[in-house]
Amino acid sequence: MNVGLILAGGVDPNFRMDIPKQFVIVENRPVIVYTMQVFQNHPKIDMILVSCLSGWQEMVRAYARQFNISKLTEIVVGGADAQESTRNGVARLREICRPDDIVVVHDAIRPLVTDDLITDSIRSCQEKGMGVAAVRSMDTIMLTKDGVASRDTISRYDFRRIQTPQSYRLNYLWEMHEKAKEKGIQYCVDNNSVMARLGETVYFSKGSDFNIKINTVEDVEMFKALYHMKKQRKKQKEVLL
């Protein structure tokens, strides 16, 4: 079984809107619904669990009913960061899933994830034990300690920007989180960071520059523009058919 674990537990104090990013309404739908719908419609996803911001669980259930997200079967309370939110979700999945089931971890605030990215993440996990979405950087990368100046350039060909989805076997993902807890590893922004700090080899799957993460109000506008472009392309294809 393949389970979509959607992380929706965070609150960003720098986000200049009245509600959390994952619940911002765009064209009569909250961002998290766009994300859940992709997992709902993916033929290889059997179940969805949302690790949710405390106090918003019933809202997520209501959205699932309104938008026919029938694969949503579990909601747990998220944590202070992605590491804790993942751990809470995985703890629940251990009670209802098999150890070798694949968990596809994805940020609720990446609503433009595609079937192709999810499929490739699962494929990589089946073949290599994990599939972490990654993309090359087209920009020059420089290392800086003060954010003001630098003398060190990193080759962009040796550099990858990490995204979600990130797929792992359930038993392996839990084992890594247990090891992280034992070693005092905390506050990781994603599971890839947990694995890296534990000295694990990370295997990449397909990412996309369109797979944006909504962190700012400007990102919301970018999402709107990309979503409209995607809809327009779909209409053009339907006309051609």
C-alpha cells in the first residue's frame, strides 16, 4: 500500500495573512485541498493521512467531505516543525499499515505537485529505498556566513534543491526518526535533512521548478498564475483532441 502523508502542521509568523498558508483560499478552494486532490486522483495512492495544525482537524474533515477526498482516512495533530509532524503521522501509520508500505511525505503548501512527481518518487523508493524530489539549480550558488558577503562559490552542477514528495518504507522512516530522537537531532525542515544528519545516503527522484512551496504572499500570487496557466494548457489539449 502507498500512503500519502500530507504535512499541514505549521504556522509561519512571517506569512502576512490572517490564516495559515495551507488554508489560504484560492478560487474558492484552500491550498491544502489542491494538494489533497492530486493525491486523491493518483491511481497509486491508496490512503491519505494529514498531519494537521492543532484546532484545524475538523476543518480538514469538512473540506474532505466538500471536495470528495474519500482517501483521507486519518488526521493527526502535527508538531512544531516538519520533523515532528512527520513523526506524529508515522506513529499513527505504524498502527494501521504494514512495515513495508510506502509513505509518500508531501508538504500541504506544495499544491502544484503532479502525478509524475509522485509516481517517480514511489518508483525510486521501490528500487532504491527512498525517492526524494530534487531539482538542479540554474543559478550560481555562493556560501555566506553573514548574508552580506562571500568568497566561496559552489558549483551548481554539484548542488540540488530538495522538495517533496519524499517516499520511504514505513519501517525505515520510523527507524530513522527513532535514531534521530536518540541522538538529539531536532528541528529538521524535512525528512531528507534527518537522513543526512544520520549519515544516510539520500536517493533523488524527479522534482520540478513548478512544484513551488508557498512561503510568502507573493508565492500565493505565483501559485494563482501557474494554476491558471496549467488550466489553460489543459483546455488547449482538450480542444485538440
